[in-house]
Amino acid sequence: MHADDFGPAPRDAPDAYPGRRCSESFLLWGTQVLPMGPEDMDRLLLSMELPPLSRRTWVLAYGSNACPAQLVHKGFSALPVLRATVRGVAAVYAGFVSKWGYIPAGIAGMDVEEEAWLTLLDAEQMAVMDSTEDRGILYHLAEIRSCTLQLEDGTRVVPVLAYVPETLYIREGRPIRMDEVPQSDIRSMTDLEVARTSEYLDYRIVDEP
């Protein structure tokens, strides 16, 4: 498969946010989306003298970072993305409009279960992701304390790291789940309020770079 099969990238089409996701774990290789499991990813990465999965930072991707087309737009390649299930949190809308014209994702504690993806970043990719997420300004890399994350084979991921925004949009006193309100509708709402993410999520910020 090609990354364009999951297009358009939300950076090019704001209403498409968060973008299409692959239905299985994959390795992003250039613009190719190669479905495969963790063992095959490790073999390929090691054959190319790239860091294996165990030497990468595992980060929950709950917004457009799970979309292959968006990842290519951000300049990523040789990037493993694992499909998982997360319990105890939900993808909601962050409390601001990005420079690309869409309202990006945030995360909030909720008694729900959602499909999830993990980006497995080497040191160079981590620096790129920090830059695209405006780490330390709009988002913080944080350990999420209020959820459990499990791979398709049942392996539990600990700790759970994610980029957490400073603020969330709320409506009628609660964060707005992304799977309940489409991007085109959220941007037209006039009764949104802004709250600090810490009011709705238990997390600990990882030391900023």
C-alpha cells in the first residue's frame, strides 16, 4: 500500500483530520505502508542497521500521527506503527486551532475503550516529532497514569507515553470526543469553552528537552 491510499493528509485538507488509519500494524518505509507484525519489523530494521523496537520510544498516537499520509507529510520514514487497544482515555479535541487550520486531538480520561496506535520513534524521529508537536509550547510529552494500553497479542505497554495538549475544548462541562463530532462541525461551534487538560487527565510531564 501507498501512503496516498490514506490521504489526503490533514495538513493539506483540514476537514480530513485526523485522517485515515491503517487497519493493522505497519512499517512506514518511504511512502510505502507495509503491513507487518513486530517480529518482522525488527528483522527488517536490523537488516538495515536501524534501531530495533526495543531501542525506540513508544508513543501513543491518538490524532493524525496514526495517519500514514500525515506521517509522510511530516517527513517520517522507517517508522514502525503498532495497532493496539487503549482503555481509560479517549481522543478529544484540544483547545486551540492549529496553524494548519484544523483543531487537533487531545486526550482525556474516560471509562471507554478505543482502538489505538503507537509510533515507535528512534532518537532522530523523536526530535522531529517534538518539533511537529511544538513540545513544551502547545503539547507536553507525558506519562499517562489513567489508562492501560495493550498490543494485539495481549502484551501490555508500560509506561504509556503521549503528547498531551495544555488545553481542551469542552462543551456542557465535558471534553468533546472526536468520534462523536466531526472536524467540520467542531470548528463551527460557538459554545465551546477552554479548560486545562489536567482537569480531565491524570498524567506526569516527562522532562522537557
